Amino acid sequence: MGSYREEFFRMLDGKTPSSDIPYYGMAIMPGQKVYGEGPVMVMPSTVRFMALDDSGKNAWGVPYKIDAYGTGFMPAPGEFMLTDITKWKDIVKAPYNYDLDWATAAEQDLANLKWDKETQVTSIFGAGGGYFLSMSGFMGFEGTMLAMYDEPDAFHELLDYLCDYDIYMLEHLLKYYPDVDVWGMGDDNATEINPFFSYEMFKEFYYPRYKRVADLLMENGKIISYHNCGRCEDFMDDFVDMGVRVWNCATEMNDLMAFKARTNNSVILEFAPRLAVGDPEEKVRAKVRAWIDEYAPGGAFVWLVNSLTSNVEAGANLMDWISDEVATHGKGFYL
């Protein structure tokens, strides 16, 4: 088995891994157990979209609540900062920081980061594209979907405002963090059953802004990853056409076999299935084996061990069982 970098680029080149199923832990928090080997996450101090201030608001002013596990957060239910989208210019203010010393900030960030450029892959998550989640953070899910119907012009204006900020940030990140390999967009715009909106609305409202971000990344020769953990397969061919090469958190509610066939295994699936805390060990291990046997042939497959619940005993057990079974069943899978 080669280094993660070697195996990752083998898969991007259309080859299977040299031996084992690659796997790594997602969202590892300080002090948590590390699972497998994956990309080194670059967390620029200049990107504040996931940081909360003392009042629990993000950089855009959206109030958030921490989940029961203390590792995830979501917009505070019912506390909407925008109730009339036609008034967005008076309320929504992009967190531009024109006085920021990007060069010094990047130098400090990269000095604190330890990675071997010969054996490891680097990744930045948050390279723009979270437009549905941003809008629902401002207005809630219902408000967002009603606004698409009732006030499409104002909706387009606010999306452009969000995208302009993404492009501004991304231009600076590309300049000051030039050696990062993988640049991650993300937008959880689907439930486990269906997307929140139609394909026609995706093309009208969201696709043009995603594509602006993707075009800039492609112009700079970057590998694009897209995070979506719902049943979003309706949109994925469009993301592939934009240049996406990694589907982060691909889940089993999508027809992944059809997707692999359509893309000829050219898009790496970072597979993160729904396994419940509290499921018995043998049931978990059996599912892991079955999913590996179904989805791993042909390559372009990485098991993503979701570590968001590993700070509680039952969650830690689940992660241990998954990672152990992937390591055991995936050992020599491609030999």
C-alpha cells in the first residue's frame, strides 16, 4: 500500500488503489481518535464562516445552536435574521475584511501545519458554494423555498452577493495558499429522500453560482471536492461537468452504482453511509462488508469514517467497529 497521496492520485488517474481500501476519519476534533489516513485539513484563520462569536453567531450574523454531541451546529430554530428577502440589503452584510494582512496570516497558518508534501494530500473545505444552507440560515428552510417562488429577483440578487464574497475570498486563498491540493465546496441541499427543490430551480438559482466558484478553481488547476450527504444524485452530473472529482460524504440513498457507471469511476466517492449509534456490532460490520463489496470494485472509493459522535461511548464504539472492519475486509482488496 502506497502513501495516501500516491493512492489518491492513482484513483484520480482512473486506476484502482494498489492494495487496500483507503479510509480516514472525517471531522476529527482535538483530542479525538484518528482513523486511517486521509487529507491534511488546512484551516485558514482568514476563513471565518464556521467560527462563532461569543453570542453564538457566525460571521454573517446568523445565530447557531450546538448539537447534543458538542461537535456540530445548525442555525438556531426560529431565530431568523431575514424575514423579508426584499429587505436583504439592509440586513445582510458580507464579512469583508479589507485591512487583513493575508500574507502574514497565511504564513502563520502554514507554519503551524505539519504535512509531508511527498506523501500527504492537503485540503481546504469552505471554498464557497454553500448557497442553499446560507439562505436557509438567513430565512429558515420554509422561508428560503417560499422566497424562490415569491421573490425570485431578490433571491437572485442575494445569491450573487454571496457568490461575489466567495470569489473575493477564494481569489485570496488561491494566492496565499497555493500548494493546497483539494478545494472543497459544499451544500447540503437534499434530505435522505429528495432534494429540497426541483432540478429546474437548481439550474436557475444555484447552478450559476456554483459554476462561478468551480470555474475559478479549474482555472487555477485545483482538484474540486463537493460535499453533499443527502440524496442529491439529481444534481451530481452537473457538478461533474463543472469539474468536481471528489464527492465528499456520498451516501447509500443515492444510486452510487449508476453514478460510478456514468462517470466511469472518474469521481472519487468518499463514502459515508448512515449507520446508527446503538446498532449492534455484527450488524454494523456486516453492512460495512456488504457496502465495500458493492461499491469498491473499480476503485474511486474511500471510506469516510464520520467521527462527529465519537465523543460519546456508543459513538466511539461505532467508529471503532467501522474502521476496524474497513481495515480488515479492505486489506488487499485490490490485489
